[in-house]
Amino acid sequence: MDLTIEPSAAAACEKAARIIADLAARAPASVLALPTGRTPLAVYDTLARWQRDGVVDLRRLRSFNLDELVGLPPDDPRSYAAYMVRHWQEPLGVPAAHVHLPQVMASDLGAASAAYEDRIAMAGGLDLALLGIGENGHVAFNEPGTPWNMGTHVCNLADSTRQILRPAFGSLDLVPRQAVTMGMRTILSARHCVLLATGAAKAAIVARALEGPPTEAVPASALRSHPRVTVILDRAAASALETVADEPRRGSAP
Ligand code: PGA
């Protein structure tokens, strides 16, 4: 595992952006798995700035989102499809046909999930998965206890996850109860996994994921079995790690 601790969230996000930009420079039509949420916003903003400045060309990248909330049509501003239009497709100038999300309006979500796996395979598989981590250890919407051998599937959201989503929906009753998510098998099939976590709220779960026993109770701990994983943290998210506390030269932190 390649672990980098950056002095700030902005620096951590810039490092993740650099990994994507370098991949695009080497292989412009690479296939990414991409997250939504708060953490990657600065990654996408940075990439959009570099695209505008002409230092990178990301328009041929193809992407598959990690997950989508069941019941939200793509034009609902709270959908992850709408998020991707706002933060990826439009600012980077990526054609809509290159941006894929799980279909959550289909009548047969099981079949739609299988079709998503097929589309990833037809694209040649995932070259890079950019991943966040939930405060409960989830990766995409693989909530604690989800078996690691699952592909894309319909899942029930944990109560704590629904609480975190509540502000966007006003009341907890209105927060979707299900999502379609890539499974850990899909995510671990990526040729390179990049886990990005920032902020003190992630410190405890980052320590459990990286230093505790690998267990389905902490989905992110599955990443430790992956042959090529890069973990990028800011100092706050790294603050509960024991093994690096005495190694200030690890990563790029001064
Ligand atoms: P966040 O979400 O980036 O909004 O903290 C991370 C996650 O739940 O995976």
C-alpha cells in the first residue's frame, strides 16, 4: 500500500487529481470509477481548472460512477447523475456518452445492475477507481457487513448513511432507502485503487480500515488485499493512525 499524508485537504485532493491527470496523459481513453460526495469536489475542481488552462486533456476519459440513489431520476438535482453533470461533465467538457451511472429508474434493478457490470467489462474494465470512505467504513454504498464477493447490486442504506444524506432531502423520511452500488468485487477489479480521505471525522475509521483486522464489518479494509492501492490522506484524516505517528517523513508531509 502506498500511503501519502498531505498537509492539507487541498493538497490531498490535488495529489489525487494529479494521479488522474497523469493517467489521462498516458492513456487518454482510460476508464475510471468515480465517487460523488464532498471529498472529491476539490479533485474535480482542480481537474477542471487544469482542463481550462490547457495543461491536460481529460475529455476522452470514460467513467462509471460508484453508485446512485434508487428513485432519483437523472434530472433531480440531488441525483448523482446531476452531480456528475455539474462537477465533471460540464466543467471538463466530457461528452455525456462517456459518463455512466447505475440505472436506478429501471423496473428490474437486478437486471440493470448486471447490465452495468457488462458495460464496465465491455469498456475494458476499470483502470482506476477513485474512492472515498464513509464514517462507517463504507466504500461506494457497500455498507458494513456487505460480502466482498458482490458485483453491482441493489443495497439498503445504513441508518447512519441516511442521516448524513438527510440535509439534501429535508426530512429523513424523504431520504432514499436504497441505492445501486458497485460491489467490492467490482471495485477490487480496478487496476489501481485510490482511496482519498480528508478531515478529522474520518480519522477513526481510516485507522480501523488501514490498521485493524480486515473484516467485512469495515468495507474499506478490503482494499488492503488489492495489489495496487494508493491511500491519500490529509493530516486530520491520518491523525489516529498509529503506525505513521512516529514516521513524519512518510508521504509528503513535512
Ligand atoms: P464524503 O462521502 O466524501 O461526502 O465524506 C464519502 C462516502 O460516504 O463514501
